[in-house]
Amino acid sequence: MILRFVLAFLLVHGARAALSLSPIPQPKKQVIVTGAAGRTGQLVFSSLMQDSRYYPLGLVRTESSAKKLIKDVQCGLENIWVCDVTELDVQNQDGLPKSASEAEAMIICTSAVPAMRKRSLAKAFLKMPFKILRGQKAFDFRSLEFYYKPGQHPEKVDYEGQVKQIDLAKQLGVSHVVLVSSMGGTDPNDFLNALGKKKNGEGDGDILIWKRKAEKYLVDSGLQYTIIHPGGLKNTPGGEMNLDLDVDDKLKVKKIRSISRCDVARLGVAALSETNGKSTSFDCVNAEIPEGSSRISAEVSFREFIDLGKTYDYSDMEEVAEDYSI
């Protein structure tokens, strides 16, 4: 009888001692993801939802986008914030979700998206037989015409909208902003800048120029930043190729100048844990895995690049830095 009592005592108090020694779970890091309904933004948001270290809040522009995101990612309404970033009032925080006021990081994935004029596509197809007979390239993507919907052009979305998001991050006390931008910002004549413009140069365009101005605003904000410039975005599975990281559009001469959206999302998530408190701005594309080697993860690729101490050069923009206020 006494032996049973002793054994029961040891079992109960031993279990209590084991529980008291078990590690206390760390609180999840609150992260705001803007543009969470976009193709890249949704991949970032979904990755964070599946990562036990983070609690994401996805910012979307419309209620229909919110409903679709909830269905696609299987998240709760508490993970969604419906707000048009171009109309964001950073002075009024009364309508902010609680998780926004507790956020430690923000990943900006918003971007103006051009729409194709269908008439220009029809013209391009009609010209194909004649071009083939002349020995010319049958289809020229650059002959197509694009436009931006009202209020959704690059200056409004990629500059004003992102400036407002950066200002909001500062007001909320967010310590780290990750900005997904685009490669090609050093070349004003890049084809992407012509999208949305007429042949005479008039119209809303210059998307890379406006993106780069927003980047400079973030660099000068005093916040820790990670700016990611992906090459051509591809809707292919991630984690199948290596990543090549460099600065100042040097990767544009590479054989592979594109990258999977999934790999961009992986880099965005890696930036939350692998920066070691350092700010950086870089370009990224996919790269072949050398024969006989194993694939290098986004975390390792990011960490190795950070250790090099390299970052994008914005010195040519210093003379216009004071023009960035809205």
C-alpha cells in the first residue's frame, strides 16, 4: 500500500516538474502582407500561414479579393484586412485591425498591373502570316499596347501607395519592411517603363522609375529594409533551382533572367529571419544546379548574400530625395 502511494506521488509530481521544465512557446511574429491577393503576395501570405513562427495579416483591395483569398488559403476573417492602399489614411488608425497595431514586420507586394488592349493583340495575329513570309519574327510582344485602369497606374500604386504603406509601418512601430519590387530599375529605357504609354510617350507608365523612387523613400525612412528585385516572374513550382543574387541589374546579362514566384515568396519569408538586423537591396533570378551538387535553399542563399555586405546603389537618386513627400 505504501509502495503504491510513493509511486503515485512520484508520477504526479514528476509530471508537474516535467511540465514546468518544458520550453514556453514563443509568441508568433505578427506580419502585415500587402497585396496579399496578388499572385506573388498570395504565395507569401500562404507561406506565412503555414509557418508556426508567424501570424500574417493579409491586406487586400476589395471584398471579393478577400473572399477569394480566404477560400484559396483556408484562413480566417481575422487574417484579412480590406483596404485600398492608394486611399490609405495613415493619420487615422481607428479602423486598423488589432493585429496590425501589433505587427513587427511588413511585406509589401503591391504593384500596378497593366491590362492589354485586345485590339493590339488582334492586329499582331493578323500580321503574323506576312511576317513569316518575310522571314521576320512572327510575334513581337513589344508591339502590343497596354493601359492601366483609372487610379491604378504606377505613380499612384507603386509610388504613392507604397510611400503610404512605409509611413504606416513607421507609425505602427514596425521595425522591418520587406519590399518586393522589380529588376531593371537602373535603366530608364527598359521596356516595362513603356507599358501604359502611347507611341508619342504620353500616358501613365514608367513603372520601374516609380518603383525605384518608392525604394529610395524606404531606404531613407530609417527602418530596417529588405528590397527584392526579381527578374521575369514565372508561374512555375519553386524549390527546383538555385538562386542567383546580385545588385544593380548585373544579373540582366545572365542566361537565365527569370525566377519562379514561389522562390520570390521564399526569399521574402527568409528575409524575416535571416537578415541579422542588416538592411539590403538586391536582384534575384533562378540558376541551374551544378551537376553533382544539391540545391541551395532560399534561406542559405539569402544568408550567404547578406554576409557579402553587398547592396543596391541609389547614389544617383540623392539629388531628388527631397521630392518624395506626397
